Amino acid sequence: MNADFKQACAPLALALAVLLAACGDSSKPGALPGGGSGTVIGAGEQLKPDGQGRPCRSGLGRTYDVTIPSPLGNGETIAATVFEPALMDCSKKYPLVLAAAGWSSPRQTSLVPTDPQTIAFLPFAPLDVLVAAGYGVLSVDNRAFGQSGGRARLQDPDYEGANVVRAVDWAEANLDWLAYGPSEDGSDPHNLMLGSIGPSYGGAFQHMLLAIDPKQRLDAIVPSVTWHDLSYSLAQGGVLKEQWLHGLHDQVKDTPEKLDPFLLQLMDQAFADNRPDQQALDFLRYHGLGYFCGGRRVATNGGSGTAPRLAPRYPPKVNALYIQSSRDTIFNLNEALANYECLKPNGGDVRIFTDQIGHNSTGLLVQLGVLAFAFPRDPGIIYQPDPTSTGVLCGGTTTIQAVLAFFNEHLKGMGGQADQVLGTQPICLSLTAVDSVKVDAIQRGGRGFDIAADAPGNTVTVGQDNSQTTTVPLLTVSDVSNVLAGIPTLDVTLTDPDNPSARGGDTIIYVGIGQKHLLGLTPWDLVDNQLTPLRGLGHHRVEMSGVLERAQVGDQLGLMIFGANDNQYPTAGLTVVPPHAVRVRVQGTVQLPLLGNLLPALTP
């Protein structure tokens, strides 16, 4: 597991939680049995039909809304919509796909959605395609959003988790057309044929259900642009991704009553001191697959006197298709890789399919691409991705084709479908909208490049303004193109040349991989707009944010160093205590995952 996933920022956790989560219930989390030894609330109850599920009727499939009582009590309900398969034949049975939307968005209640965010992520959750292909869909409102009650707690296994398990229980008790078959591990010959789908926040619910469902009913999951560990996502290297937190918070600012009191309480602290708080860190850590894969308990789940109900038990075998974008600056390629490495050893069909669409395409965080050249901030820098980069192809396959083939194989038993459409290699890496490569594994590190103490461009000023940027050239591509694809690593020491003995402190710089094109505009591109923060003087050995790019002959690659970056971190780069300008020198080694002149993958 990426060591950086363990370096969470509490403040961030807090803020992020605030931004990503809506408020919790009237009952304090601490009122739950804690210590990691409990069970999912309500999971042992045997539900009976409640009259909302309509008996099978051959002909055109129906769409109808249902309201499911939450096991959390207090009158809380779960809003959902049932989509029957397009053509129903009551002599047959049909697999079910559970679907949820992204942060703050309502569930999809029509096969022609109207919510802007739902429309933006349609390539990741094509419910119309699934229904037409003979799948039933249960579309559920996330807790506190849409028409569901309660307070959002950022996909908390103890709260949102209980509701998601209850939604599946309701489907089994009320829908008489569901298909059953052997479970993935073979332990249950009569297991619900269940898949799940959804982007971002709607990707994270799938991990939660996988990890906590006592009946282990999931057979195939398709999480898109989602997280592994929120304490990494929002506080990589212990530095808050402030711009993302502000953007996410803006989406729910008109309904503050939905934000958990714990999150509200800590938010001010998070933005004030940009320092980790262990309770916030626990909260974020517990709310992701990384908690269950990592085997490490957390002490709290929402402040003093609270505790998580569930122990970090390793998730069961499942088939998983991860759709991710290396251009996503909140949930990066590293997160997909961490999820992949967690589930792959269990023996399921686990794959990564990347494209050009992620949170870079939502409009929350403006990324101007080549237009940034005309702006005075960070002169000479081109920010990738350009908003026009919206391709959904990888290896000649669209995301919709990939989703349908994956479910056809693992929910309908159509053997060979996944390989036929996606290919036999488990990972497809999208370099541009029209260029991709396929690999058996994502490389960490690679060819090493030394940065000497006197290397040109290795010193940047922090605490002065937002235009302090420099680049250390590392390589000029010669002879043939070279694919840069994977996780660069960094082993460097940061020093103050004006005070060589200084260590630690709040001095923050940001590093990324730069590309200077032989043909085209002269400035350096920040590849995939990916930055890695380094906090404090001294030694840093980290995995940088993953990147996917093809460097052509004559292009240069380098290490870009930012004294500040208002694109993602509007104030953190200027956090120097006491306030003054500090020069920071970078010395050490960077390793680039250079794969050579791989040919584009044009077909499966």
C-alpha cells in the first residue's frame, strides 16, 4: 500500500468530511457499541414483503419509487427507485445492480436524468444501457441527499453502511424476479446475483457494502473515480486540498443542517492551522476501503467518546472494474491502484480502466489547460488537463462497453465477455483521448535521475507570492517516443540554503512531473495537473501522484517545483510561520516510470 495513504491530514479530514459528508443523526456515533467488535445495525433482521415491490408482470418493465425504513430508527427512511429490466419475462430471473449518485446529487429516478452532475457522470453509470440489457436496477439516494433522511457521515460504515445493507435486504424481500447463483467464494449456492455501480461518492458506497455485508452478496462492482483512503485523498502529505474542500462545501452550503456536527466543529480548525487532528484522521480513515484492507483499527469515529463498530476485516472475493482518470486531482491514479492491490489477491477478476474524465471535468475546480498561459499566475506553466479533454475511450473500448461486458460475464455468466471487450491484460492506461496502452501492472518508480545540490532549477522561494515556480530538467527523449505511465517516486532532502541546519516547520512546497514539448508552446506542462505536497524541511521519501503521458522525440521531462499553487492549494503554499520568504532547495533522486515506446492499444 502507498505509504502516502498513511499520511493523512486531520484538518483535511475534517474539512473534507464536511464537504463530502452531510450531517449525522440525532444519535451520537458514540452511542453505538464501539471498539470495532460490533455488527452492522439491523443486519440480523428478517424482512418481510411490505407491499411496495410489485409482483413480476411479463411485458415492458416498470419504474417506481419506494421508501424503505432505515434500521437506524428515529423515523429515518431510505428513498429508492426500482427499474425493472426493459422487457420482463416472468419465466426468467434477472440480476440486480445497486446504483448511487455522487456527492450531494439525488438518485437517478428516470432513465433520462436531469441532474447536471448525474449527466456528467453518465459514462460511468449507464443505467439505461443496463436496463435495456436485461438488468434490474435499484437506484438509492445516499443518506441525507435527495429524498433520503438522516445526516450524511461520508459513507460511514456504521450509518450509511447500515442503510445500504438494508436496501439490499429490502430488494430480496420484495422483488420476486431476482436471480440467484453461487457466491463468488463458493460458500453459498443460493446467493443474490448482485452488482453495483456509481461515481465518486457513489463509488465509495460499493466498497462499504463489500466490506460490511454479513451475507457477502456482491458479485461485481464498478466504482468510478472514487477513493481508497480519504485521509490521503484530501490531505496527501498532511496538506489540505483546500480548493477541493471549498468547492465540495459550496455544493451543500445552503443545507448546513445536513453536515455532521463533528465535521462542522473541526472545519474552522482545519482551515486555520492546516494540521492533522487524530480524531478527524480516524474518521476519514474508517470511511474507506483502506481501513478494511489495512488491518489497522482506529480509535474514534466522530470525536471523543466515539468508536467504530466494525473491525478492519479484509474484504471478500469480488470482481471489480475500476474506472479512474489520471487527470483527477482529488481521487488520483494512486487510489485506483491501492484498491486494485487490495482486492486482486483474493482471486477475483479485478481490472483498472482509465479515461480522461474525472473530477477534472465537474467544474468545481477550474483547470484552464493551455489558457493558463495567458494568465499572470505561475507564468510559463500550462495546467493540464484542458477541460476539452473528455475522452471515454481506452484501448478502443468505451466506458459503457466496458461496464456492460463486465456485468455480462460476472452477473449473467457470459464467459469471455470481459476479455473480449477489455482484452486479456487487466490494466488499460489512457494517455490522451485517442492514445492508450495496456499493461499487466502499474509501475512504481523506475529510471532514476539525480538532483544535485547545485542542479539548475532546484531552489524555489516559499511565502513570497504565487508565482514562484522552477523546473529541474531530467531527460530529453531521443530516438523514439517514451511512455511515462505509473507512479513516480521521490527520495529528496529539502533544505534552506540560507539556514542549512533548519529542519521541520510549516514550509510547504509542491512537486510534479513537467513536460516541455519540442513542438507547440514553449512552457512546461504540469503533467495531468498532478501535484505532490512536501511539508517541512528535511528528508522526504514518497510516492508522487500517478501520471499517464506519452513523451515524443525531442520533448523534455523534468521535476517541477512550486513554492505555492493556487490551483489546488490557494493558501497552504504561503503558510510559513512566522511569515517570511524562505528559499527551499531540493536535492536527491526522482524515479520515473518510463515504459519505452509502447504501441497504442487500438483494439481489445
